[in-house]
Amino acid sequence: MDMTISTSELRAALTRANGITADKKGTLPILSTALLEAEITPEGGRLQVRAFDLEIGLCSHHSCEISKPGAVAVPAKALLDIAKALPEITVRLKCGANNRLEITSGGATFKLAGLPAEDFPAMPAPEA
């Protein structure tokens, strides 16, 4: 995964997701993460952010520029704290080996250890 998104858009997505993932450390580590999925659609690049605590789920879509599609589950609170401190108006998210997410904005660079997207629990489909 390699993408660029506006810092304000990323903050908004993570603020919503953090409300669901907060205080979920004790049960399963994957429940304290937000799943970031970068995909290319006919309309352009899109970041899908999902949070799920096995009872309540959230899925939001955000416009972005995608260089390489992919997905990773990252600690929602840690990424939100980083996004709040970023100096620039855009941020680059790049996922490398072992699900390490590199966050770059201006001269600032952060690295977070993530979990495989496949480990993220599936959300049930809404009923008609």
C-alpha cells in the first residue's frame, strides 16, 4: 500500500474509528486497530477505514491518491495521535514488509507496527 491523503481527511476518519476501538486492548489486539484499505476505483483512489469491536462496526470512504493498493490493520489511537501532530496538509502512508506502516508528512516520519489485514474480523452485511 502506498497512498497520499489530506491530513484533515485522515484525522476525521481516525477520530470516528477511534470511538469504536477505544479501550479494546484487553480482549483481542486486532480489536484496537483500524483497517486501512487503499483501492483504486473507477472514480479514483479511495481509502476505506473500518473499525469493528464484534458488536459495533464502522466503515467510511475517503478520497485519496493511490500509488499502490493494499491493506493493513494499525493501532487506531496511535495513528490518530500521529495524525493530530502532523505539520503538513497532506500525508503519505506506505506499508512495507512485516506490515510496517510508514507515515510521512513534511519532514516528519513515523513508523507503526501493523497487523495483517486478513486477521481483521469480518463485519456482517447489513440486512435489507
